[in-house]
Amino acid sequence: MNANLILLTLCQGLFFTNNVTFIAINGLVGLSLAPLGWMATLPVMGYVVGGALSTGLVAKSQSLWGRKVSFQLGLAVAFFSALLAAYAAYSHNFWLLVAATVIAGYYSANGQLYRFAAAELAADRFREKAVSLVLAGGLIGAIVGPNLASRTRTLYDTPFLGAYLALGIVALLAMGCMACIRFPAAPARKTGESAGRPLAEIMRQPVFIVAAAAAALSYGVMNLLMAATPLAMQVCGFSFDDAALVLEWHVIGMFAPGFFTGHLIKKFGTLPIMGVGVALNFACIALALSGLELQQFLVALFLLGVGWNFLFTGSTTLALQAWTPVEKDRGQAAINFFVFATMALTSFASGALVTTQGWTWLNVGSLVPVALTAGALIWKAVKQKSVSATSP
């Protein structure tokens, strides 16, 4: 670890503080303001859809102005969107709240690049550990986010107005941390020098296909089951406190392994650790299907979080092999677009499936993306072995 990585880890923690708080309160505020009940989750979806729509803009800003300016621009948007959401809650304007969350998606698209920037702040032989440790900064959000929402919920007469204002302060703190980070200068490109391969060519590489599939599908499965858990537990008669405990351990499972995942990848290789992540996802589903007791929900969601960490950290380090420095902005934007698109789909599908088909069939359906991820890893391992066998 160096000072730059420590500061970026803090920025990652503040980013996830924003994410966790948004997820915790947007649905509740949306429910109180929506003209129709089914619209309540539109502010939650707006954040994800805004992220998907912003990936291209973020890639352009990263290419034009570099990491630091682009990240600071994202944080400025976070500050503005938090104030806009606060005003929407204060004025009881549902559609303004939706618009604020879509705008906030630009910050989300920026924040998703922190993990790639981490690899640039460490020596090549330590980049797996750097990615892993910066992702571990999400633990800050896991602890601060729910407490921030709870403690600021009733600061004003308008519920959660204080929470949105607090997120504005969180954005300012992150801007202060980001201002102190020294990112390496982008490699200078001479006049007439190639800008690298077209995006289509980058995306056709097996390493890109597997990295993108693992990142998107691991996030999709995690989002599908995590979002449905509170609803399923409510149907089973558990209290909100029980559901909060389960989600807390799920988020700990997502980020706590970050302190050692990079070391495991360095020791055993990227694909084996990603394979363990797939196995943990299968174990999560098997446990969820075995019964409806509190401990089964808790352990299943914890395993889901750890499985996500192994797959997402692994996919990030794998993706670094798919592009050259001049190609990184478009390659990273493409992967993040697939992640956001999958999250948008699963955000909508999760509530609909668990309320119409039930918790059991939702878990059975989750076997499909997990199996697809396993298939992608096996395909990459076979191709890798074939290349090794034919190389001199």
C-alpha cells in the first residue's frame, strides 16, 4: 500500500457509502412519492440506468482529461445530484427524484473505474493486490451507509431529506481525498500514432469475453438475490431487523475478502480463484433452497457476497490483459456497460420474480447465470491450456 492507494481506498469507501445509502432510501422515498405503487423502485433503477447511459461519456472524459479530472467531475455530479434529490424529497416531486438518481448514475459510472485505477497506482507485480485492497474499501460503505441513512432519516420534517444532504457532504469529503491522489500521467501519443484497436476487436478476445461475462453475471446474480432477500424474509415472517442483519453480513462478505483476494490470485492464479467464486455461488443457492430459517438466509447471502468478491476481483485483474494503455478507456467502459445493463435488468426482475414465482424459483433461475459463468471459465481455461501446449 502507498499513500495514493490508501486515499483511493477511502474514495471507494465513500463511493459505496453513496451506493448503499441510495439503495437503502430511494425505494422508501419513491414509495412515499410515486403516483402508483409499482413505480416505487424507479428511483433505484434510475441510478443503475444512469450508470449504464454514462459509461461512454465517462470513457470520453477519462480519455480527454485523465483519471483525476474525470473522477473529480464525477464527484461534482454526486454533490449536485444529492442536492437535487434533497430538493425533490422536500418538494414531494417524484419525477425530479427519478431524474436526480439518473444524473447520479454518472458518478456511479466514474466510481466503477476506481478499481482499474488502483492497478495503475502500484507496481505491476502488486496490481492484483492493489485492485483487491481498493475494493475492500467498500467495507466503509457497508458500515457507514446504513448508519448514515438511519441517523439522518428524521433530522428534518421531510423523511430522508437529511440523508440526501449528508450525501452531499460525503461527495465533498471524497473530492478532498481525490485532490491529494497523484495518478501516473497517461502515455503521450505522438501525432499520427495509432489509437489502438477498434472496440469490436478488443471485445472479440477470449480474455475480454470471459472478464466481461464474469463481471456482469456475478453482479447480476448478486443483485438478483440480494434485492429479493428482504421481500422473501418478510413473506417468511422475519422482522426488518433480521433482514438488516442478513444484508449486513452479505455486504461484509462482499468486501472483507478484499484484504486477501489479491494474495490468493497472485498465489493460485486468476481462473482458479474465479472458479472458487462460482462454487460459492452454487453453494449459496443450494443453501437457500434447503430451507427458510434465519441462519440459512444469513449464511447463503454471506457466501453470495464472498463469491461475488472472488469473481469480480478476478474479472478485473483478467480484464487488464485485454487492452493496451491507449485502449483502456474504451475497454473499461465496455465492461462497465455490461455490468450496469445486467444490474438494471436484475433490479427490475428481482422484485417481480420473487413476488410472482417465489423465493425457491428465483434461486433455481439463478443457476442459469452461474452455470454460464462456469462455462466461460472452463472455455478460457481450455483455450489457455491449448495455447500453452502449442507455444515453443
